[in-house]
Amino acid sequence: MSFTTIERQAPVRIYRSKLFVPGSKTAFFEKAAAGAADCVCLDLEDAVAPADKDKARDNVVAALNEVDWRGKIVTVRINGLDTGWCYRDVIALVEKGGETLDAIMIPKVANAKDVYAIDWLVTQCSAAAGRKKKIGIEVIIESVLGLKNIDEIAASSKRMETLHFGAADYAASQGMRTTNIGGGNADYVMLTDKDDAGRRERHWNDLWHYPLFRLVQAARAHGLVAIDGPFGDYQDPDGFRAQANRTAILGCEGKWAIHPSQVELCNAIFTPPQKEFERAQAILASMKDAHSTGSGAASLGGVLIDAASIRQAEVIVKQMEMIRAKSGGVSARKMPPPVDCAAFLPGFTFADCYGIAIPPGMDAVAVAHRSLSSLPGWAATLLDLRNKIVGPMGLKVAALREFPIVSQTPEIVCLGFDDRHLAFRIIVTAGPGKTAANQATLTTIVRTHNFAGRLYLFLIMPFHILIARQALANALHPVRAP
């Protein structure tokens, strides 16, 4: 190990998801505070029109003083140093924003002097206001000049905490022929050699690999945290997952969410996998046992554990402890202990926001059922209402009147739940008894922590019940071609 060590400069926090909220949209402040994001960034820059800059600044200052941010990291992206709003943003935030503000985000940083200017102003204003809490600095690298000078930027201030990548402005700075923020480009490909039949495969390359790799490298070398920037198409969760997984593997600790639907994706991807956490615990336990016997080395599964493995294990365990401590807020609201829905539903795909998924080849007998009494109170009530109300309502649908045999109230069985998901099966039965021949089932999972998920339970589930009824009716009474 080198005599020169790297000390972490950034505070130990959870940075998985950073939700951006326009400073001009005050209606979103409380929603962001109540949401699942680890960090909320109130935006005074790109998301605010020039005519609204001054009003947005006042809105953000008021929000810092009045909104209950529920222990979240709260940062503000100020306007760039090349604008007339920058210095006024800093003065207002530091002198009037109270003690809530954790960090100021500087956009379009090109060199260390940009950071020094904001550091100097923050320090002066903090002294004048008598602030107790140190305000950190976050930097967005979004130009070729910024990337070229990234090491001097990372070392420019003791207030530095995080480095972020801004794909859109970086692409413009480099003259890249793409308008896809954070995503791929169909023309940025490699061709394989021809196979025996003369065919060649096209393989997409990652446009953003080098700048992100370089950003993570600089962040780690200076004890900072690397955060991936925006993914523009918030209606493409699969594309978001692919990009976020790549940056998580590179070493980023979180990612921006430019839409609330991306927050849960961030939290899931940047939470250490359970297998990694368990292995990290096992590594630390093995080393503890080795030390207790006077040995300076340890092994796990026939693999030698070195100092680097121990440091990585300590980071993973610390992250999980913080994440679990944060989720304790959910437990305090009388939610049940976390349960892994995937354990109840093998091969199940979580639907985004709301929706339906039917796992192939699911065996109803093999599924571990749970009683409604073990559900959160509101969820149990909703499902009970569905049993009592939706069934009779379904009989009024004209399309099903010709099939009076499908008359029993649908049964809704809980399959599994955790603090943010609810998985259940709708079972429609025709006639007496319950056999495979006279039942239709539909398995559904919803995200219960957001509005869309709860809207599903109230409005969309009846249609899924009707789908199950229609499927059963069609099976019992097949329509014959004339």
C-alpha cells in the first residue's frame, strides 16, 4: 500500500437518488420532501426561465426555512458564474436560507478558479450570517474544458463534496452528434467480422464511458463522491436502468432523477445488492475471527482476504446501515417488516408506477400466500373494498351479461409485500368449487408508495378483474366462428 493515502472529504451520506425540482414550481416542494429521494436539488438554473429567476430564488429561500425536508440532503443549483444571477443566488441562500442547506451546486465549472470564487463568497456570507453548519460545494462537469481540468477542480476547495456529470452540455461542448441525454446512439457502433454466412452484427458503444470513467477516477482520487447526471427520456425505464447500472459499476454512488418516476429506479440500482452485503459481512467476520486468533490474514471460501477487500466491505456495510436507518422512517409509520416480493414471486417483473405482469409458468400452489390481516391498514382496507364492491360492479358491464355463470365475487390474495410494493393475485371463479377448469387468475404488482400506485388500486384494478372474468368466460363459452 502506498504511503500516500486518500482521505474521504465528502460527508458519509446516502446519495442514491438526487431529485431536481424547479425553483419556480413551489407546488412540487412538499411532494419532493415527502418522496423517496435521498437528496433534493432545488434548481435555479436550467429549469427556470430568465423572467422567473428572482422569484424562484425567493421561493427557494422560503422553502429552505419553511418546508420540513424530513432529513433529506438539500442542495441548490445556482446560476452559472457567467450570469448576473450567480452572486445574488449565493448571498441569498447563505445569508437568508437558514441552516437547512447542505450544499451549493455550481454548474458548468471549467477550472479551479470557478470553484474558488464561489468558495470565497460562501465563506464571507457564512461568517456574516453566523452560520453553524458548513455548506458544501457540488460541481457539474459539463464541458471538455471542465473534464480536462477535473483533477484541479476536485482539489480546489475543502468544501468540495461531489462531482456530477452533465451529459447534454458536455455533448454540445465536444460537438457530439447526439441529442439523446444520457442514452445511446444507433450510429455509434462497431461491426463484427463476417460469420460463415457473411452476416455482421452491430454492437452499440457507450458514448459516455470515457467522461464518466474519468469523473469517477478524479472523484475517488480526491476523496469525493461521483454522481451520474440526467437520463433525459423519463418514459424509458429500461434505458435508465441500463445507464445507471453501468455507472454504478464504474463507481458512481447515485444518479439524478429529473422526474419522480426515476427516484425509485435510482434507489434500487444504487443500493448494494443483498449478495454483496452478505459477502461484505462475511469478509469482516472472517477478518475479526482471524485477528482474535492472532492471525494477520484470513480467507473466505478459499479466497484470501486482503486489505482492499476489507475496506470495500466496510464501505458496503456502512452504506447498508445508513439505508436501513433511513428506511426506519417507514417502519415508524406502522408498516410491516420488509419482505422481498421476489421471494414470493419467482421470475416476477416489477411494473413501473402501475401496471400488470403475469409471470410465466407460475404455480399457484407453490406461492407463499399471506393473509390480509398482515398488510398495512390502508392496503388491507382497499383490498377488502375490492372484494365487496368491484365484484358486483363487474356484473353491470354489458360485455359480461351473456355469461351469468361468472357471478362470484373475485377473491384477492396477497402474495407478498414490502414497504413500497404490493403483490397480489385476483382469482375469478365460475360456479361451485374451485378447480383449475373453472378459475381464471391474474397476478399483479403495484408500487404503493406513490400516487400512481394507489390510483391503480382504486381505478384500474376493476378493469384487470374484468379481464380475468372475460378470459374465464371465453374459456367456458368459446366463441365459434360462423
